[in-house]
Amino acid sequence: MVFVLKVIHFIIALSVIVGVLLQSGKSAGLSGVIDGGATTFFGKTKGIEKKLSMFTTIVAILFMINSIILALL
């Protein structure tokens, strides 16, 4: 059971890393990187950034919960 939790922990850790690295900076958005500035023509939406932020938050909470469970075992 501990081995399965460690594998899940590893997958969650990689997800946290990817989520944090894809977060946009204060001046540049993720949408500008993906579409090359086409949002200036069609209007800028923050849907991707919101979803990515929510994903990162949920995965970070799962990471903390899984860390506590592994520490107790």
C-alpha cells in the first residue's frame, strides 16, 4: 500500500511542477504564449489561466494530504 501511495505521490508531484511552470507571470499571460498574440484581435479571455490556477490549487492540496498520509504510515 505504501508503494502505491509513493507512486501516486510522484505523479502528483510532477503535476504540481507542471502546473506551477505553466502559470503566467504578472505581465505575460499563457494565452499570449500559445496563440502568438492573436488575442489582441479576438479579445483576451482568462479562461485558461483560471482553469490552470484551479488545477494547480487542487493538485497542491492533494500533494499535502498525500504527504501527511505517507508521513503517518
